[in-house]
Amino acid sequence: MSLIEGRPIGLDAPHHDGSELYVSTSQPRLGERVQLRVRVPHASGFTRVLIRTVLDGEHRFLETVAERRTDTETWWCGELEIAHPVTSYRFVLEGGPQQFGVLNGAGLWSRDVPDDGDFRLTIHRPSPAWARDAVVYQIFPDRFARSADADGREVPDWAVPAQWSDPVDTRREIIGTQLYGGDLDGIVEHLDHLERLGVDVIYLTPFFPARSNHRYDASTFDVVDPLLGGDDAFERLCAAASERGMRLIGDITTNHTGAGHDWFTTACADQSADTRDYYFIGPDGQYASWLGVRSLPKLNWTSPALQDAFCHPEAGVIPRWIGAGLAGWRVDVANMTGRFGDEDHNHDVARWVRSAAGEDSVVLAEHVHDFTRDLVGDGWTGVMNYSGFAKPVWTWLRQHGREAGFLGAPVIVPEQPAETVVATILDFTSRVSWTGLTGSWNLLGSHDTTRVRTLVGPDSRHVDVAAGLLMTMPSTPMLTYGDEIGMEGAFGEDGRRPMPWSESDWDTRLLDVYQRLIAVRQDSIALRRGGLRFLHAEGDAIVYLREHAEETALVHVARAAHEAVSLPLSGLPGVTEAQVRFGEAAATGNETLLLGADAPSVRILTWPSPAAYRSSWNDAA
């Protein structure tokens, strides 16, 4: 058994999560009674389990009954009425050496703890099924691929033209203006690569006209930038992707526009303009902007007209491009949207945008620190999970002694052992619903960060480990263009290098690793839909289960060689039938499964779940 900051994990620790193995429905109705299961190993000593919930601000305790027993554990079951749009609960256990335990999303505690980490069920619609099964590939259009048609396009006055083989110029006065000329038809020409890789969702950073290569300073939301091929190229990309079963997600700035946006120029030219109240513009012409950057004036979401401009069901920016072929939006600096001074309309904006996008679309929020209070369930379908995945993985895998900053933070990323990494993951994931977690994107980095290949140092096998975590943890995995071939970059702009299309420049071993890991995920219901049960986290090794009614997956990741982790076979029913899906087979000895490593590595085993896992919820006690 491992300890996570004093809390036990492993086959001897009680477990519950929000997956379908433990919760009878992930989208209950208000007033519905939901059945909950918790598994309690006999070794823990607990002999009684209660559900503690909160009704109208007052706590209530509900009895559970022993639904089934095995030689090693008892599954307890109880019913919880969904009394509020977000209904929280925990399990209180009696017995054992300390006679008392609290099980919440952060693990097992021997004392009372605040409610922030309690499990929660929400009546709000989860992310669509296709999104939870997807693998997302981020493309920065200017740097992915340049079609022959790009050669005839006029270079705008703001741009510093570059050849595809030129290095990225990271001087402050050049960042944002160096133009390589990648376009949407270039993406079309390389969809074969994405199909071979196994991804099925393409996330495009902004494609609207702007005065920068990143295009987060849009000058209009009405058309596609002619430098990218315009609206016709967008239609061709949508059609070509659809033919291959791929979806497209766009990138929208709801917090600001560019200073050259037609809304803003009209507002500045005429104090009585209809768009004047779209922004925070004073009588003297001074205006609020994103972090004081004058080229990015901040939007004022108290304006009903602005709300309509984005979210009107027919004319709004959000639904109009969904209708044109997008499957959803990633929302830039979503954490700042609608927040200014004493005003906070962030949750309102999230609800309006999600409603405007429609039921089968995703609305993913960029959020680089604590997202948990913003991911309630009725707004953003998920977040880019920097804090609950990317940053803790960085702390485990970054090479010792290398400088590593995280998105502008003025301190280095520390090097941490596995137990601290898992504790961080649990801290963040315990504060949101299971549907919020699984509707989010896990990532190892993005166009804004250090590239994972650079982060881990000279041994590329550490990228294998990072990719193994990415493809086997709950939430939708997102990788950035070029990660699969070992592209490097010490920070955001340095990592926005043009994609090399000569395979002689590729790390083909890494490409094979990514292809195989993606294929394993796509073929495994446990890795896509299973729960998450940590079995071991210490130093250089992490072991966890992804359990589903149909299949169980065991994942073992090692950042370095370590002595074998020993797990009792009795606690892993069916493991003797396991198929090795990635890495090496596990050894056995004296009724134990032995998981050792002699180098950085990933091991994935899957096997059919016991028949008891597939029992009907209607049969529960």
C-alpha cells in the first residue's frame, strides 16, 4: 500500500469514483434517486458505510447495504436523491484500526475534512459522447503546412515574411509578426498524416483575420483570414476532415478582440455607436485591455448587444460557425472572460456560449491555474487541464537541473516524486464532477508552453512515459502538432516552429510510440470510459487501474528503473487473462503481480472485467 500525503491508496483502500461502475447514471434528473457503489476491501477493517450528503445546507446521513461480497472485498450500495443541480456526497466508514474514515474524491481520510473535495453529481448535460472518446490534435495554422496557393498571396504590412526552413525569431519586437504562410489547404494536404497517427479531432488556433501570426487579435469574426485561404479553404477543410471521420474545433476570444476589430474601430470613431458598450471605453477614449496590452481591448459582457453578437441563435458568432462546420470551440483566456473589477459574469458567459453552441458541441475553457470553481457543469463542458494534469506531469518528468518555467510563472517547476504528483492530480480532480473531468482535455503542453520533448531532456523515453499518461488517464487527450515527431521548443514562441515535412527530420521511434498508444486507447473501452483507481505512487513509479464493466486496464508508468511493485493477484480478478497492450509483460510470483522497470517505460495490460461488474443496477440492494 502507498501513502499519498498520509492517505492510503491501493488494493487495500476503499474506492469510489464517478464512473458507471460506481454510479448508476452520470446525468440524473432533479429529484431522481441515484444508486451509488463503494468497494471496501476487507483488509481495511471497515464494516459499515454511510453516505453523507447536504440537503438545503444541512448534512444528512444515509445507510448503505452490502450488495455483494468476495473473498477480498465488499461492495456497498446506497441511494442518493438528487436534491440540487449539483449534489455533493462523501462516504463515512466505521471500523478498522481508527474506527473512522472519510472517503471523498481526494481519497481516504482518518479525520473530518471540508466539503470541497466531496464527490458530486450534476443534472447538467455532460460533454457529448464523441468528445469523450476523441484524441485531439492542436494545429497552429501559420506553422503546420503551406500549400502551393500560399505563394501568390500578398504579405500584409504587419508581417515579417519567413521561409519554412527559417528558425523562429524570438525577439520581443518580432514575436507575433513572423509569418511563415501556413494555411488551411496545407492542413488538407496532410490529413493522411493525422489519420495514420490516429487522431480524430483537429483543434485550430484562431483562423479569423488579424494583425499577428497567432490571430488572437481578431479584426472580425465574420470571415476566415484570406492569408489562410479564406472561407472557401475553410469549407474544403471541413469537407475533407468529415470524409475521414474527423471533427474541427475553433478558437474564439470572448475576453477581447483586436484593436483593429470592426466593432472596436466603430466604437472609437463614434461615441454613439451601437458597439460602444461592447468595450470598457471611458469618455476620454481610454479603454480596458487584456493585461494592459493596448492591442487587445477587453469586452464588456454586461452589454446585451454584445451577448447577442456572440450568442444570438441565428446571427451570433458562436452558432454561426458551428453551422458552418465546427464541432465546438476552445475559449481563449476563458478564466478572464466577463471578469473586470467588481463585475463577475464569467459563469453567465459560459452558460450563454454553451447554449449557443448547441447540444452536440464542446466549449472548452483555457484555464492555466485552479479551474475548479469555474467548471460547475452548466457552462464550459470542460477545461484545458493544465493544473490537474500537465503541470504535475511536468514536475515528475522534467530533467533535473534544466530551467523549466510554467506559462510565465516567475519560479521554476520543481522536481517531485510520484506520490506528490498523484496528490496534486487528486487535489484538482476531486473538486469537479466526474463529467466535468472527463469532458476536459489533458495535455502535456500547447502552443503556449515548453515542448514536452525539450522539457524531459536527452532521453526521449521520458516522452514515452508522458504520452503513456496522456493516453491512459481520464479526460480527452490533446497533443500539439509535432509532439509526435519530437519537435522541441524551450517556451511558447520557440515551440511554434514550422512542422518539418521531411521524415528525415522526424524521431520516427517517437512517432511509432504515439501511434501505438493512440491505437490502444481507441481500442479500449476501459481507457476511454473507465474509472480511475491509483494502486501505487512512490518515487519513480505510478500504477493505476481504469475499470469499466466490460474491461479492466492496468497502467504502469516508470520515469526510471525501480524495484518491482508487488500487487496481490487476489485483488485483481481476471488479471491472469491479461493481454499486454503496450510494453512488457508483468511477472508473477507467490500469488503476486510484479511490476518492475529497468528504464523509463510504459506498460498497459487489459483483461475482461469480472461478470459481477456487469450486474444490472436494478439488481442492486
